[in-house]
Amino acid sequence: MRSFTSKTRRYIKRRISIILLALVCCFGCFFSDNQNALISASNIPNIIEQQPSEDDWSLPSWVTKTANSGLYAESTDIFKPEVYTVSMSWKEINPKENVFDWRRLEANLEAAQKRNKRIWLRIFASDVKHTPEWVKAKYPDLKAMQYKNEGGFYMDMYDNKISQGKFYPIWHYGFEAEFKKLLASFKQRRYIANPALAFMYAPGAWRWNEWEVIFVDETKRSGVSADQFWQWFRRHMDDYADAASGYTYKLVFTGQPQMERCENDALWALKLNDPPKGKNRMVDYAVSLGMSVRIGAQEYFNPYSNIPSWGASAQTIGNLNYQVIDDNHPLHRDRNRIIGTENELLGYENMLPGTGKYYFMKMATLKSLQLRMNWINTTDLSYSLAPQVVEYARKTMGKTVENSPDAWVALRQWNDPTYLDDRLPEYSDNLSKTLGLSLADYQQLDVFFKNAKFPYRNWERWLTQREVAPDGYTKPTHQVYSQSQFVKWNGFSYEAIRTDHQNQSDYIYFNVDDQFLRNKSTDIEIKVTYLDDNNATWGIEYDAFGNVYKKTAQIVNQNSGKWKTTTFKISDAAFTNRQNGNMDFRIYNGGSQDLTVRFVRVIKLQPT
């Protein structure tokens, strides 16, 4: 388990990298362009102390977990993770040249099989503590580089001692050649095919096996260009893929999904990213080889809104962005792939002072589900913040639109900080010559950055909410400020939306994904989490067989000031997109007072 201090340093550095952006600040020609949200919002601040009793995470008895999904951890914790870690160093495995000792891995695989468990493998290679002494002696020009982050010190994951943060460049010709032999030994023994090995982190560099493009200045001084680095990266990924032949989906690439900053080097950023499309070429290449992916900091739940390399892109409608998931992206289409995340930081007391601990774990977990993640790394402490939500995720992650028991939307609004303060300068021939951007690429990138400044609306998992004319416009409400170690990256959020009766908008419209449910007679429930803050009488009007706006039973508010979840039982929903705006159902506030809603879930009572 990572120490609080060291991991905090790492994440702060990483998020600073996100904020500055690979292509914006590194070009030296972009500047802050702060814009206010273009939608007026009802400012009811800091309603953050959400309670488990306000939510309903129940599922029908027929729902079981998906095979390729679960919780993974660094030990066998109280929540009984499906996968636990085995961490090894290159020095341990390869103590002498051409001598490989895999006995500890073999023992752990055997033990896991006996206990009906699986393991997650990390091989630490690049820290000076982890590289074999004989490699250092054989290649005297292999020079260590110092991590540029508060001296680089961190709690080493392999031997649980403080490391000085000095690493060898894994693209050094000698390092590459010798590590390739280790991968060949791994391949020869076919450990990757063992059912007890769930997955393995790659490429084995830097702290905790987590990849980012660093040491750019040092690398350039050593004579390695961006082109040569890109060629090395592909060779290195090819070597991993060869070592896992037939099981490349068990290799989890640990780079982040957004564009790489490359330590403010424009040419490197252009080489390793596809800026007009907002894509990370290294992620794309790993995925093209059949590899899997993971995010190392899902505790930051407001970023990761536009990551097309993961099949998650921003759709701009008017002055709002909506994140749209491409379920045909290779990561989602291939049911063997791992899409992992790590939420373990939330368990540290200093990370979440005061209120909101259930809220933070709930939101991190929902964000994971919204991004279609099927593996979550957690700890006893973080799990204990919201066990109901984590167990709900345990049963529903890894599902597809066809076999999911539910579809849901978290009704919220926020600004993703990733590209919020950046914009392009005016186009010029000099800019084009310096950066190699064509006018068409420049225009595409300009639109990308301008749209990124709009607020984002909702987390949607096969259930969408949209603004619909003339009576379905809403306002974000109940502002939350992330008073924690995550404040820079989560910032402000509005955690509910409200009808706008004053302006004749008394409805909130929803659409159910046609692949989830369309034109089939089945029993469903619609659960609505709402604020009981007035005396409104309200309900749902849904597209039923024979009635486009059939009414449910009505709910009468008690003006208790409490958040509540109510359930509507429906047996004749058609959901054929016949309501205004091609929607399937709408919540009606009753026509006299506004209604505030934060979560809606459609549940199939029987599998379809």
C-alpha cells in the first residue's frame, strides 16, 4: 500500500501535468482563458454530507458478477478481493546474467489456485534498487536519472522502504536488451497462460509500475530523439506482447489515458499524441496490440471526461458537454480486456478531512462504472467508506448494455480541469512551421479546446438525460466544493438538477439505450433519488404500449428537507423514443413547484 505522502506527491505532479496539458503550455504560446459556465446554476453550496440511507443500490436476485471483473488489492483484505498482488523486482528474478529465478511467482500461483484466487503481477525494473548489479556493471554508460518531484523520494512498493527516486532509462540499449531476455524467460515458462494470473502491469517502469513520459531533457541530452523514443516504445510494447502471446489482454498498460505532457516539450508531445483528436498514441498502440489499461487515480472523478483513446469522448450539444462511451471501442468490445482503476487513496484519513467520505467513494466508484471499468483496486479503509456502493459495483461492473441489470444517470454538472484554462494562439505560418500543424489540424484542435471549456453534464450508463424544448430545460443545483486533497482536480460540482417552473420547464427528459430495452414487455423499476423540500405532487410519464405519456402513481412531497429514493414499478414500458426529443420517459414536477433530482436508475426485474 502506498504511503499517503508519497502517493500524494505523485498524483499532484500528475494532475499538474494534466492541467498544463501536453500541447498547450509546452508550446509556450497558450495562455489562460478562464470562462464562467454558460448555464445559470442554483447555488446551494456544500451539501456534501450524503448518507447511504438516501440511496438505494438494491438489485434483483438474478444478478451475479461478471467473470472478468472484481476487486484487486495489495493484500487479502476484509472485503475478500478476487485478485491480490505479487510484486517482484528484476534484481530478484535475474540475480546473475542469464540466470532467472521464478520460484516465488510459481509458489504464489500455486497458492492462489488452491485458494480459488488469482494474482496481479508487477515486476519493478527501473529503480536503481531494482535493477540487477550485473547490468550496471556490464553497461557503465547506464546512468540513473533523478525523479523531478520533491527530490523524488517515495515509499518503494517492492520492499516497503524509502527510495531515493533514481531510475535507469528503460530505453537505454543495454537495459532494453537485458530486460528483453527476462521477458523471453517469462514467455518460455508460459506463466501468462496460468489461470491464476489475472493480469500483469506493463511496462514496469518508474514508481509503482506507473508509466508517464518523464526525463525528456535528460533523454535528449543523451542523443535520443522523439522519433527514436517512439520507435523504442513500440519495440518495448512488442516485446511484452510477444511474451504474452495469446494472452496480451492480461497485460495492463499503466499510462494515463489523456494526452502526455512530455515535460513541456512540444515536438515530443506532437510525436506521442494525436492532438487534433485528443488521443494518446502510446495508449492507442498498446490497445492495438491487444493490451488492457488502467487509471491510477480515480479518486479524481471530475477529470477523464474526454479520453478518446479509451473510447470516451465529449459530445458538445449547445453549451453543454456530455461524455459518450463507444461500446464498440476495442477495450469495450473485447470482453477479455481489463479496464482497471485505483480508488485506494480515499482510505487515508488526511485525504478526506471532515465531511463527505461516503460521497467521495460513491462518486469515484460511479465514475469507474460510467467509464465501463471492470476492475477496481481498493483497500480496507476506502472500501469501508461506502461498502454498499462498492458491492453494487462488484455485481454490475463488466456488464454490457445487453446483459446489464440496470441503466442509470447521475444528474450533475462540473468543469473538467484538464483543458479548462488553455487555448490556441492565432494561426500563423511560423506556428505551422514550428509545430508541424496544418491549418486543418489547427482548426480541429482549436474546436477541441474551445468545447472543453463548456461544463460537462451527467454521468450516464445507458440512460441519458437531455435538455428538451420547449418544456424540458433544467438547472444544475446543490453545489459541492471538494474540500480535500483532491480539491485542485475535483473542484466544484453541482450534484443535482432541478426543473425550472418559473420558465415553464416542468419536465426532466430521459432516454433508455435501445439495446438495453426497447419495445419489449418486461417488468422494470425506475428508482429516483430526489430532494423532498416542498409540497409538490409529482411522478413519471413514460412511453407505454398504447400511451406515449402514461402516468405512474404520484409522489406527494412532505417538505422534510431530506433526500429520498422512491421506486416506480412499471410492466408496460415500450421505450420506443416517441416522447419529445425522441425520449422515453420524463419526470413531471406536477406543474406548480420545482423538483430536484440527483440520480435515476432503470432496473430489469428479469433478465431479457
